[in-house]
Amino acid sequence: MVQLKDIAKECGVSTATVSKALNNQKDIGEETKEKIKRIAKEMGYFPNSAARALKTNRSYNIGVLFTEEAGSGLKHEYFSGVLNGFKIQAEMQGYDITFINTGFENLAMSYIEHCKYRNFEGVIIVCANYEDPNVYELLNSNIPLVTIDYIHQKCTAVCSNNVKGIESLVRFVYEKGHRKIAYIHGQTFSFVTKDRLASFYRTMGELGLEVPDEYIREAAYLETKKTAVITKELLGLKNPPTCILYPDDTSLIGGRNVIIEAGLRIPQDISIAGYDGFQISQLLFPKLTTIQQDTNEIGREAARRLIASIESPKTALVERIIIDGILQQGQSVGQIE
């Protein structure tokens, strides 16, 4: 491994001069500085992160809390998209990311203890059980935080525009002539669900449409089995809906299978719409009507906000940042005359 003394010998200067050049200090000539940097690069020199941390008292490391209950892990398209956007932006700004866990070297530790152990400068909470005492402790710590799709009074939240997303979806279905619209929503404890459900009722009210209680059902996100059961029940109602909205594109597949098994055609006999804009939504036939969330921008904006609060804590504000999605009209919602 190339060390400062090796570069100093090659350049014919002291190790102190090399250190000043590589750290862009002003008490050294620009020509000498550029020469040292060039030779250091040619020799394959990389600064030691531990030494940099010791000198600057900074780790340039951000913790990522991601505990996804559905069991999809990093295969979950929404969260993987957010994480990828966050990673790209954080690395562009000179930061590394490390996942937070509660076990290291056979030692049990809380989230906050792991953050201190790793000397994280900030944390992004992408997905977590907010009733977990470990998460509560982290939220109430002094570590700079940003959450995704969760509102907390002490930290900035970056959220997809779920209110506008559901509104645009309902209005599109309405414009297609549908008046009997059912909604299978996600778990009610979720902030995402609360926003979407409130937006659904509000938009339906603005359009002058009644919402029968039997049209509103709950199923976990990404849960195809429950949505299959509920879809069958909705189709069997005395006054069935003409269109069913699903929690997400994946859970919709369960309902879609039931519709096809019943010999019904989409959208001629029954219309359906999803949410998220997963890749699969545009591979199905007919193409799915859905809301495509801008996961890349959600992740990148979360990184920008978190790093800004790390580097300029005195100017940091607690904000709720809303990122709009896009309505993909697809072909799964038919026209009713």
C-alpha cells in the first residue's frame, strides 16, 4: 500500500508537504500541490479512511435502516428503487452507506448502539416497524435523520405524493364512466395507506359518488392471496363494482388471476388498476393502469436533505418533501358508456 512517505520520496518533499497538498491546504503553492496530487494518483495512493476519520472527526458514513415486513427484502421494487437513488446521490457527495443491524460480532446491540459503533453521521429510515422501541429510540436521538413515507416531528420526511396519486387514479377511472369503484387498500396503520384512503374518500365525495362499505377492503401490500379472496367476494356482491383499485401492482395479480379464472375479461367485463408502476405492470396484458412512483428521485432527495442536515446542522429544517408520481393510463380500465 502506497503511503505518504513513498509519495514524499518520489516528489522530493516532506511528508508534511504531501499531506498539505492532498488536503488542499492553502499554505502550499498550486504548482507543487498539483504535482503531488498527480504523482499520488499515478502511484495508486488512496487515503486511509480510519486516518481521515481520526483527523477530521468525521466518518462520511450514513446508516440505512431497512426492515421490510413483507419478506421481499431488496427484491421489493419500490424500496430497491429508493435505495438505489439514495446510494447514487450519497456517493456523488462523498459518502458511504452501511445497513444498520442489531447484531455484530456475536454482540446484541440496539439500532442506536450500532450507529454509535459505526460512527454514522446520519441515518435514513427507509422501512421499519415504528412501534419497535429500538426505532423509537433512534427517532428521538440527536443523529440527523430522514424518513421515507413516515412523518415524525423531529426529522425530515421524503414521501411519494400518495394523495395526488390516488386522486388522479380515481378521476381517470371516473372519466372512463365508472361510478361503482371499489378500493382494496393496504394496512391501515401505514401513513401511506392513511393518505391514500383519505384521498380516495375525498375524491369520491368531490365527484358526488357514494362509497358502499362493502367496497372498501384491507389487504397487506404485496399480498396476492388476500386480494384474490377479496376480489372473489367483490365480484359476488349483489351490486358488484365495475372497477377495483388494488394496494399495489403485485397484490393486483392475485385479483387478476381470480377474474381470469371466472371467465371475465379485462377491461370489457371488469376494470382494474394498481399502484407503484412496477416493471411487471407494463408487461401484463392488457397493460396495467397504475401510478408510477419516482423512486429514484425520492431516494436522491432523501440523500440531499440528510447530507445538508449533516453538513449544515444550524440551517437544517424539519420538512415534508413530496415527490409526484405519474399516471400510467395503461389498458386495464375500460370505457363505460
